[in-house]
Amino acid sequence: MPLKILFTLLVMLAMLLLARCGGGEAPPESPPAEPAEAVEAPPVTEPEPEPEIEAKTEPEPPPPPEPTGPPKVRMETSKGTMLIELYPDRAPETVRNFLQYVDDEFYNRTIFHRVIPGFMIQGGGFTATMREKDTRAPIQNEAGGLSNLRYTIAMARTAAPHSATAQFFINHVTNQGLDKANARDRWGYCVFGKVVEGTDVVDEIAKVQTGMNAGHQNVPTTPVLIRSVERAG
């Protein structure tokens, strides 16, 4: 057999033996991957509520101070203004009656219809045309608690002791003959207050000229108006 053919057979035999042995080692397996560490998600937190803003409210104004001392009324006339202090502790029903007429504005636009200098000035019942106003029922006479001194205010009445309604008079001088102890009927005329400011106004009214009017004596020839009477404390 020629050498060339023999060499070829030997090579083919060697290749056949290598194929039967598996062709070499297999590559090693890749190591298993390490599990990735779990990353905890940050806890879900509720957003903090925003603080409530209180609505600003205006503070309530303080209540008006309670009046101290005796009640007062301001009487505005065509001759000036008077401040009259009242004494409900001495004549409670009379003061209550008078203040009711004040609150009802009864005295507004009335007149001083009877003026006697050196005695008193009387008003609170007639209009400037000498029309007498309708009144409430008469009240009980509370005379005796206070004396009819100069510039005090008292209730006018008829000869009947308990006939006073709305009319009043201001003493221009001290008239103790009108007190309960000295009056002819022993009932007197009830004093319930005093002019504490504007006594000069009383004096001015007492100076006015008077005459007859609608059957009434001592009526000012030029009306002395009571423009208003209102509470002053």
C-alpha cells in the first residue's frame, strides 16, 4: 500500500476517535445570581393637616355703662336748656309717670302756659295754640317726701288731691305753703325732682310778659316752647 494512502487512513482514524470522546470539556455553568436585596419603600405618611386659621371677628363693643345716681332728663326750651334730676326713691309712681310721658315724647312741642314770677312756671299740657293734650289716667298723690323749694319740679293738679296727670310746675321761689304739712287740703303738691343745671333758664321764663289767652290767665304773650324732653342718664 502506498505511504500516501496509509497516512490518509491514519488521519481519518484519529479524527473518528476524537469524535467518540465528546469533543472536549463543556464550559462551566455560570454561578447563580445572588438575589438582589429588597429595598424597602419609604413609609407612606399622610400630609400633616394645615393649621386652621380662626376667622378674625371684631370684638363686641362693651355695653354702655349703667347710669349712676338719680335719673335725669334734659328739657330744651325756646329760652334755653335745663337739666332736671329726678328722685324715684322719694316719689316712685310720680317719677315713673313723668318718664313715661318723656319716653312717649308727649312734652315735645308743648309750652309753658302759665307763668307767675315770684311763684312758679307751669307747663307740659298745652300746645302753642292753647289746645290741651289728652293724657293717661291720674296718679296717686305722693306729696310729703320733698319740699317745694326753689327750682324744684312738682306735679300740677286740680283741687282734687289725686288728679295729677302730665302737667308740672317749677318753683321760681321756695313755696313751702304747697307742701303736704302746710297745704289747705293737707295733701300738698308732690315734688319729684330739681333743676340742677339751667336755673337761669327758669329765671328767664319767669320774666316773660303774660296776659289772657283762650280764657286762661298768666299765659306768655309770646309762647315759651318746650321743644323736647329726653332722658339724659
